[in-house]
Amino acid sequence: MDARLTPAAARSGTAEVVLHGNARQLADAVRSAKGRVLAAIGDAATAVVPAASLKTLAQQPGVGSVSPSVRGQVQVQSEGVHASNADAWHSASTPLNGSGVKVGIVDAGFANLAAEEAGASPNLPASLVHYIDNPADPDNQNHCADESATSHGTAVAEIVHQMAPGAELYLYCIDDNVGFKQAGSQLQASGVTVVNSSLAFPGDSRGDGTGVPASAAATVRTARQNGILWVESAGNNGEDHWPGTFTDANHDTFVDLVDSSNYDDAVGVGLNGGGGLILLQWDKWPTSTLGVTLHAWQFDEATNNYIGNPVSITHTSGAAPLLCLEYQAVAGDGCGTLPDPGSYGVWISMPAAAQGVHYDLSYWATSTATISPAARGTGTCAWVRAPARSPGPSMSQQARRTPWRSVLSMQCRSPAVVPAAPMRTWAAPSRWNSSVRKARLSTAA
């Protein structure tokens, strides 16, 4: 069993994990652990099992490995029929409305689908929607632990139907990259020629379209090679990344996230109550031996001090080159757990062998939030809450039901800091000198 699953095995409830091994024996292994298979293709399967049964599962015949799943993150924003001039095509003398075209929608949930198909004038005509939700059916299209967890896929289906009202829609519910791969195989078999997937897979692969066979990148590449136009969202997190190279010019074992003269070496992240993921990955795919550690320490806005104890997670040699910390943890994803929502300082400690390796630190959440860019100068900074965003006028009715929350941002009061952007790092409270900070973080690791 992957060492990253050790914390999950000690929890109550269930864990969603990926198995690799003998395809014929994996389903029996999951049943022996009192779980159920969500998706299976080739030598891989995604399963939900009682967390206490993870070790038992790993010992079953035919199971070669049990590892964290790479979860999909929903991303959507409607373009609008009129704004894109699609209505002109619909009403042309020879209408172009998608008739005769099969469109696949791969998403993380289809809550309220039945309601949207109901009535005399449904938002989604049932005659055009193909969705088999039956685990006993070999053509089952539901590979989610809970398809009602989000209405995101239903909203996407509505948008596609508005843009191409004559197209047939093939819906696939997936939780992770294994389900994504199985959906890709099923789409090809169904004759689908266009696919939309408004999902992102943080930590799935290098991020340049390459990836191991089980990766989302490989699934899309295979589909394209077989003549499918696959449209994958670029994502909503373009400003939520902090890339660079591992550098420790002042030899304090911590990556110079700000600059080598700043002993704090921290960037700030605000986690809302809906959950959030802090992800670090570095360019040593597919596996790494670097003992990198990711740290997060809660920051009290009222007192301008760090509170409680830092949380740290260290990379296991031979695992994929990524680390993650999250609030509202998902059992089985291999991430460390943060205790509360709020503001956090984030550090990275590194071995000398990591010097010069490219990394990307990013933040993923149920609502928009941003990693603070570096402050230039010193001063006292505090987190403030920015105005809540409003959904655009072209967003579909279903998509509008998604709540838009406020965004935490760090603002500095010192005149020495030029406020070029509202998001920035803070100067560490004076009582946390370098030796105290290092001791606390080392203890947490």
C-alpha cells in the first residue's frame, strides 16, 4: 500500500483509491474488502472501500498496488448562445444546430438531471440524452461514488444543448483519471466525435500533454489520435500558480519563495470553508527520490501571528513528484490535512539535490482564491476580504446556482511596499525568528 494512504487507513468512513494489478482479480479483491468498483480499464481500477480495509485490500491476490486517486476538479463558465452568435446558425435557411452529431460530456456529477429532463419544455430533452446509470450494465456510464455530489455536469450539458440543440448528448460521470480513461474508451465505442470535459486534474502528470497511460493527458491524446475532437477546459486557476526553481541561496534548507534575503520564505493562501487544496509538484516525472517537504502554518489575521502548529508532509522516495495539503480532506488522495479554513503561510523545505529543479505551487478550491505574489520590501500585512464576484450575464441558469464566495487577499500597510497587486506575502511576526521557525517546522515534519 502506498505510504501516502497510511493516514487514510486510520480514519473512519470510506476511501477512494486506485488499484493496479491483475484485471480479472481486482473486482474480487475490492469485494473482499467490502468495497465497490467505480471504474476499471486495463490493469487499473478505482474503488471505494472502508478506510479500515485499505491494508486488507492491498494484501488481496492480484493486487499489485493501492495508491491515491487523482481527482478531477470542476471548471465551467458559459459562453452564451447569443454572445457567440450561435442563434444565427440555428435560424439559418439551412440550420446548423448539431443534428446528427454525438457529443460526449465527461464530468464529476449530474445532480438534478432528471428534473432538467422533465416537463413539456425540458431544459434537456430526454430523447437526446444518453446516460446509463446501472453498475450491473457493462455499458454503465456512472463511474462516480456519488453522481449527485455536484450539478456541474448537468449545467455543462445544458450549455452544450443550448449551443447545439440538435446534438445527441452522451454523459459520463467520473471521479478520477481512471474513470476518465474508461469514459474515453466508451466514448470511442459509442461513435462520439466531439467531447467536452470541464475538469482539471491537479498533479495528474507533467502538464505538457505527456503522461503515463493512466493519466488524463494520455486519455485525451488517445482520443485525438482516433479522430475525436476533445475540448478540455484550460481551467480557472491561471493566477493560482507560483512556479520557479528550487533555490536555497541562504542555505537555510527552505526554498527561496520570496527571495534569499527573506528568512520567512513564505507565500500566503486563504482557504475558504468549502475546502481547498495546496499542491506542490516538481519536474521529476514520473517518480522522484527527492525528499521535499511542504509546510503550512495557520495565520491569525487579528493578531498578525501564526497560531497552533504547522502541518507538514514529506515526499516518499519512488512516488510521483508531488505533495499536497488540504482542508476537508478526501480520504485516499494521499494529502496531508489542515485543521481549519482560514489564512496559511506556505513553505517548502528541500534537500541539496533538489537545487535547480523546476516546481509549481498551486491552489485549488471550490471557489476562487489566489496564492499571494511576493511583496517587495518589508512591513506589516494582513488578510482582507475582497468583494464577492458575480456570475456573468451569459452563465446558464443551472451554472448560476453555484455559490460565488468572497476571496481572501493579503494587503500590506507599509509605505515601503508598492501595492502593484492586492495579493502579496507578509513579513513574518518579529517573534518568529529563523531558528524558532525552523525548529517548529522541523518538529512538524
